[in-house]
Amino acid sequence: MSDTSETGPLGQLLRYLKPYRRKVTLATIYSVFNKLFDLAPPALIGAAVDIVVKGKESLVGRLGITEPAN
């Protein structure tokens, strides 16, 4: 059998990407950061609403921020 049939498609892809390892790593890191930044606004809005509704009982309220800023 040939070498390519023993490693399978994933092995072939990884072997092909070897010279581009740095670029693939950076692209993966940027993709993860992009997803975190996509999820940040809803999380921040949720935390702000939580402060208004629950006050001192909210998660952020337990950290010391108990009132919305003016």
C-alpha cells in the first residue's frame, strides 16, 4: 500500500500544512479571539441588566459594583 492510504486524509492534511504551521496557529488563535469578542457584548449587557435587577445580590454586585453608573 502507498504511504498516503496508511495515514488517511487528516495525516495528509497535517503533512501538507507543516510549512504553514505558524500561519495556521495564528489563524486558530485569531479565530478563538474573534469568537470571544463576538460573545462579549451579550455577556456585558446581561451583567448590566443583572446589576439593575438584582443589585447587591448579582454576580457583579458581589464583586463590589452594586449600582449602575450615571
